[in-house]
Amino acid sequence: MSAISLVGVRKDFGIRTLFDNLTLHVGERERLGLIGPNGAGKSTLFRMIAGKEQPTKGEVAIGKTVKLAVVDQSRDDLEADKTVFDFISNGSDVLNVGKFEMPSRAYLGRFNFKGTDQSKKVGNLSGGERGRLHLAATLIKGGNVLQLDEPSNDLDVETLRALED
């Protein structure tokens, strides 16, 4: 079975059809990149894979062992009233990152939140900082399928290296 399967998928918005009869199978250890102009339906397709949106027609199936880790463009899950440190760590000095334990402040440092940046309120962060924080929060949750919807739009080189690691 594929990790992700789409069979005969169609998505309409009013009278506009984004895609029709889309069939796609993504197996274990495979990587897929989607490239297209704004409005082509890339984010909509990602939302369907994540179960946040339904196709007009067709079937989207996710493998039984798949745990999605989704970095989307909206960053809606960021809590504006918390500090960067509290948002990521929930007050804990040590985080479980996959199979490893890591100091919370060191983990944030990997995403270029160093020193007093960790005390900033999330609501006061720039677009790039919000992107880095969203990525850090998503990766700490874990997953075996990583879905990135334009994650590098506002990211600096150091954070892109942390993502690659």
C-alpha cells in the first residue's frame, strides 16, 4: 500500500475546477515536490491529504501507519500571547525530539531563536520568525511523513540547514 494515494480526485470551487481525475501514489521513502503558479491548487491538495478538506470527487487514502507532520502557510496554531520559549517547551527545560532528549533552549537555538529572542511574544514576531517557530513546533510533534507547504518563503539559511538535519 502507498503512504498516500489519490484516485480520480477532482476539486471544484464554484464553477472553477482546480484539478480533475488526479491519480497519485506516494510510496514509503519517496519524495514528491509540487511546483505551480499561485492559485493552481497546491495548498488545496495538501489540505485534502491532511484531511482538512474533501475532494469534490474521488478518493484520498492515507496509509495506516502514516503520521503527518504538516507545515502549512497559515501558521494558525501559533499562540500570540505566549513567549517563544513557552510555546515550544510548555515550561520544560528538556524536550523529546524523536528518540533524543534535548535542552529546550538549544532546540530553539537550532531555529535561530537565541538569547532574548526566546522571550519574545509570539504575536510580536516577524513573518520569518513566525515561519521558523511554526516549523520548530511542527517538527517537535514528530511524524513519519513531512508535508511542507511553502515552508522556506521566509526562512533564513541557518533554519533551512536545521530543517535538512
